[in-house]
Amino acid sequence: MADATIRRIVGLPTAAWLESPLPATRFILRGAPGARAAAGEGFGLSLPETACRAATDGNRAALWLGPDEQLLLAPDGEVEPIAASLARALQGHAYSLVDVSHRQVGIGIHGPRAEWLLESQCPLPLNLRDFPVGMCTRTVFGKAEIVVWRPAEQVFRLEVWRSFATYVAELLREVDRESIA
Amino acid sequence: MLIINCPYCGPRPELEFSYAGQAHVARPADPSATGDDEWTAYLYLRTNTRGVHAERWRHARGCARFFNALRDTTTDRFRRDLSER
């Protein structure tokens, strides 16, 4: 397993912290506006309709990935209850709901250097003006496709496909090592 | 790096996009009734424009949508105002 090689919490020397893997319940929901509104009721928060924004409520989050595509995040182990309540809410709608909990690995980066570390390999500007708190998007990190979300000013959450997780985590560590040399 | 304007996500780096060829190439409605020449033209013949070219792009590592854009093939400049969904 890819994430078995990633240590749980790693202190980086430059005051950024890497936290991985972050187990979670993850769904990809695709559907028209009507289905998304219904899914919001089933999931317990209204899904973001603004491009590249996330909505959160308690420990659940919905991330806008595309005009008809949302990534739903919830604590680990809630696949069955969430799938059931979404299926109830979405009755009569055309939609696609896929459990991707084990397809992805979550990586959290915390601290004043988090933005800098990510920017080393990510082509997007991640300063607060261009990438404010609450923004999320799919993009690339080095050669890997990632979803990056900024839930707080000095916190980034990455969602990486599991076979790329070690690559991303090791690359972050490598950048960090080089930056203090 | 080119900055491409995704009509959904706004200006984003070229690295996130994949090119999807000339825009407005319509597949013949009834392939089995289409002659060889017309089918060949649909499959292979493109305009190779010098100047403003209507083309499709996919924001593959972003919102994953296809969209149409106008790009000048001599300068690589996009008409940012004219990207359409």
C-alpha cells in the first residue's frame, strides 16, 4: 500500500508540518443543478456552486471540482450512512455517486511555510489574494495530479491518488530539505 | 508558460490543459450513409490556419471540461474574451 510508507506526522525543519495519510470518507458526486441541490440536503450542507470554492459544515466538506463535479469529504468510516442518505435524497434524479475513499490519500500541510512549499511544484499562485481561504481546485504538483484545498490561512489539504501519494510526500520533504541547505 | 483562460475556472497555467484539436468539426449524422471522401475529411482534414484559429481545449487537470477558444497561431495569443463553454 502506498500510504504505508508515509509516516503519520512528520515535522519538517522549516516549520511546516506534513500530516499523512488523512483517512476520510470520500465521494465524487456528479449531477445537474437539481441533483446537486438534493444531494446537499442529503449530505447536510449546501454544495458550493461557485467555481473553485469549498463549503464546510462541522466535519463535512464539499469541494467544487468542476461545474457538475463535487468531492464530498467526511470523517473516516461513514461510507454507508452517507451513501444511504444521499441515495434517499437523490431519488428521481440522474446522478453518479462514487465512493473514492480508498482511491485517494489526504495530505495536510500546516504552518507558515506551507504555501511556499506547495508553490515550489505547483504552477498556481497560492498567495492569499489569488488562492484565498476556502478555495479548492484540481491542479498538478510536480508530475502528479492533486486536489488542493485551503481550509485556513496556513493549512493546505491535498487529495492525491494513492499511487502518487508517496511521490508527493517525498517531493515535499525533498523541497523542504533543499530549502534549508 | 502560456496562461489559458478557462471559462469555468479563470486564467490558469498551460500545464493544466490538454489540446483537443480544431473546433466545430461535426461528426456526420449517419456514418454508414457517408461516402469515403466525406468520412476521410471528417477524420483527417484540418484547416492548418495561419492566424486566428478556433480550437478546443480541455482543462484536464482542473475542472476537466472541454471548451472552445480562439488562438492566434502566429503569436500564440488567446482571445481571452472569446473562450466559450
